[in-house]
Amino acid sequence: MAEEKVSQKKGEMSRNDLRRLRRLDLLELLLAEREENERLREEMRQQEIKMQELKCKLEDRRICISKAGSMAEAALALNHIFEDADAAAKQFLDSIREKTEDCSNKN
């Protein structure tokens, strides 16, 4: 008897119930199941498309974060270059001032 029962989830029928139905009723049940199956496949396809879009957005954000880190590193490197250039310019100006003062003192 247990073999005669299809699982008794909501909306399911026992094998005996199915045997009592006419062919037309069985075909209608089959058609309804097919339509539900197609609807679920379409819903799954839409979810897969959405998932791909979200994966692309996530990858774009990762790239932006990576670039932001690279840009910050580049800015720090440039900052050090400018500091070194500023120090070299000050040293050069100090050297020029010393030479100018030496020339002024000699005259």
C-alpha cells in the first residue's frame, strides 16, 4: 500500500486517486505541471542572468578598489618625489645664496 502512495505533499495525489481520473483530467494535470515547470525554468534563467550581472558589478568594484589602492600608492610615491625635489631645490637655492654672498663679500 505504501508503494501505491505518491508523496502526500500539498497538491499531490495518491496513485489510486490518479487511476480514478479520466484521461482528459490526467492530460490537464500534465499540462499544468508542464506550465509550472516552464515558469520555474524561466524564473531560474532570470535569476542566473541577475546573478551574472551582480558578479560583473562585484568584479567592477574589486577593480575600482584595486585601482584606488594603486592610485593611493602612486600618490604617496609622487609625494616623496616632490619632497625630494623640494629639498633639492632648497639646497640649490642655498648654494646660490652662499655663492652670491661670497661674491658680495669679495667685492
